[in-house]
Amino acid sequence: MRPEESSKHFVAAFDDPEAVARYAEGPPRFVPGMDGLHRMCGVLLRETAPADARVLVLGAGGGLELKFLAEMYPDWTFVGVDPAAEMLRGAERHLGPLAARVEFVHGYIEDVAADGFDAATCLLTLHFLPHGERRRTAADIHRRLKPGAPFVAAHGSFPQGARERDLWLDRYAAYAIASGFDAEKAMAARQAVSSSVHMMAPEYDEAILREAGFRDVSLFYAAFTWRGWIAHA
């Protein structure tokens, strides 16, 4: 879905060429075990996706998971969707020759034809969307999958009680600082997440997947402020 006002500045930030050039440095310092997350994503998708799978990647800007999955499964092809044109250009550069196996779509999930994908991923993206928009987006992903096709979602998701929320946000910043990220920028990121990103408790995130039509929803990844689920259409 098109972003609401509270999310628009994130799209604008991801269209900043300087920010995009540095993008690959950020996620591994904020997301514990990111390399392992990508590998687990590939393993889980391949459980039911065919050897020549066509995979939908929502939030594909930067190309980190695209490159990992393309290298992991040489016969897979991809449709990578992102609303930030500069991030898509960054993804193409990051992929190099592997970009030949990716169709890039500048836009949102509704800009992708609903013609039956074998698998889908949405990593580090859904937390930018409020509840209703997140549910509609998940439902749009579901409609584009073949029956039984796997979907992996992973994003910020942690307890939202008054005291718990601040504690986990502090840990979010502290982990980045401990990973070598600039302390001032880490605290600025914490403030941005606190004020503008639509974090939810894990049980609500899981409920959204079920409401969108997914079955066999199962948590496979939990690391500080991050959660990941495998589900099937």
C-alpha cells in the first residue's frame, strides 16, 4: 500500500544517494545474525519452493537478501519491489551480474501482477507500516502466491508495554553501538524508531499474518528487537 504520512519520510531517506551508498553498513550492525537470517530464509523457502522458483521480494532496495538468495539458488529468478528508486539502483549495483535474474519494480505490492509466485520474502520492511496498511500488504502478498507457497517475514517486533518498550529501544541502540555503529547516529535511529516506526508486539504481528490468510505461521528467528516468521499461502 502507499505510505501514510508517518512513513513517507523513511521513503524519502531511502532515496538519498549518500544514505543508499552507506546502506549495506547499517543492517548488520542493528540486526543480530543478519547473515544467518538470510541463510535461514533461503533454507525455509526451499523446503517447499521448486528448484526454479520465481520469488517475490518486497522491500528489495539495497539488494542484500536478493544477492544472498541468488547466490544460494542459481536457478531462482526474482521480482524485487521497492518504493525508493535510488535503493533499487543500489540493489542493481550490489547484485552485479546477478541482476540479470531480477525484475525490478519501482513501487508497491499493488504494482506487481498477481500471477502466482512460488515464494515471497519481506525483510526489515513491514515495521514501517501501521496495522491496517500492514494487514492489507500481507494480504496482497498472499494473493500473489501459489497455494501452499512459503512466505518469510522478518522485521522489528518487540513488547510494547510502557516500560518494556523503552527498555527494548535502549537495547536496539546499545547493540548497534556495541557493533561499532556511531553512538550519536545510533541514538538518532532509536529516536526515529520510537517516534515514527510502527513497532508491534510479536503476537500482533503473527495475528496479522493469520488475518491476511496465511497458515502454519511459525516463529523461526528472535534476536533482541527483531522477529522472523515462516508461513504458507
